Amino acid sequence: MRTDGRESDNVEDRRAESGRGMPGAIRMGRGGLGIGAIVLALIATFVFGIDPRVVLGLLGGMDSGAPTQVQAPAGPAPKPADDIGRFVSVVLADTEDTWRAAFREAGGTYREPKLVLFSGLYPTACGMGQSAAGPFYCPQDEMVYIDLSFFRQLQEQFRAPGDFAQAYVIAHEVGHHVQNLLGIMEKTAQLRQRMSEREYNDVSVRVELQADCFAGVWAHHAQRERKILEPGDLEEALRAASAIGDDVLQKRSQGYVVPDSFTHGSAAQRTRWFRVGYERGSMQACNTFQAREL
């Protein structure tokens, strides 16, 4: 993958302070429903056919009224200075370019997420982040969290090496941010209260496969506009998507597969939806919630 693009200003390198107590707290109280929420509702309607009243209702009810205590960082974080940190910054910048253009085309404005590099443990608005959980996105603070040791694990344990495999992981988490901006994450989270675990697992799989598809959409536009792919890059991403399929992970950990317990999708499903996004380059093509077959 070409890595000579610009670096994002939205990467915080917190590796040096991870695992330490961080003084102070930010109190997050009730939020208002402004013009930004209306724009998001219109985008969700345009892209996925979601009733805008539903999205507005969800965005208006995102806060329960109880303040959330979030650990405040000790101070401004430096930009990453090592090669892998700069690589992450370049990939994030490229996702910003793609999604900014996509939202603009739909009549909206893309709100860029922050990406935090941490090591071991780090406090987030979604609870304590742990490297053992792998990279994740927190909708409460709109941040992507990555312990870069996961990339080594991806190569050594999952046998999915390559810089574009790493880029796919970042793009997948940014895909969750796109879902959050469209109100999709909150809508599916509310379903959890009304469903059995087995029923919600199916919803969770559709959420994750859509994020895979969004990662493919990014790759499509990044290649078309900026020619970032090198020979073998696409195969690296597909290999990574396959390596972290639920069936592969269950087979590795317990020796057998339980499809009803899938939460992210099988290897075949994950690679299929990444490929759908890559080949079609369209957000509309990523509507996993209406797909009869995944």
C-alpha cells in the first residue's frame, strides 16, 4: 500500500501513558438536537431508506440524562513519531478524504473521528479499553482505539500479514463511526432490549458486516482517486477479513463452530461484504439489514 499521503491530525498517541491513572474528569450531561442531527437524518434516509423521524428520535434520545464520568487525558497527546504510528495516521487521513466526499455528495458533513493509540489499558467513554479486546470504536466519544500489538497478532497468530490487512482493520472501525453518524448504531442498540441473545446476535452480525462493506467502499474510492493499492494488497485485506471470521476463531479456540453465537460473521461473509463494498463503491450496496442472505 502506498503510504506517501498526508497524515491525519486526529491521531492521539497515548501509548506512553496507557495503564496509568489520569486525573480529572469530563462530565457529559444532556445534549441538544441541532441542525447536525437533522442533516444526519436526511443522509440516513437518502442512503438506507430509514424514516428520518426514527433517526431524529434516536438521536434526540441518545442521552439518558445521567452524566457520564470520563477520565480526562493528562494533556495534549503527541503525534506518533514511529513508522507504524505514521502509517496509521496516513490510513486514517485517507478514510477522512473518502468519507468527507461521500457525505458531501449526500448533502451532509462528515465529522471526523479521533483515533487513539494505546498500550495495554486505557480509559474510554465506553469503559476501560483493553488490548485483549482488539481494536474497537466507542460511539460515546466517537473515537477509535487501537493497541498496535494487534497488528503483530494479526500477522503471527492469524497469519494475515501485510500493511493493507492493517489498513482494513482501521477502515472497519471507521466504518462503525460512519454507522454511528447515520444513527444506525443507536437504532440497533435499542433493539437489544427487545430481543433474545440469539436474535440480537443476527443484528450484531449485520452491523459488523456493514462495517466490513464500508471498509471496502473506502478501499474502492481510495484506489480510484488516489491509486493507493499495490499488487497483493486486496488479497491481504481479504485474508485478514477471513482470519477474524467467527467460524475461524471458534474453530481455533474451542475446536467446533456454533453459528447461532456468531456476532461478527463467518469468514466467507466478511470477505464477501468487503468485496461488495470494494467492487461497487456504494454505501447503498452495504445495506446488510435488508439482505436476505449474508
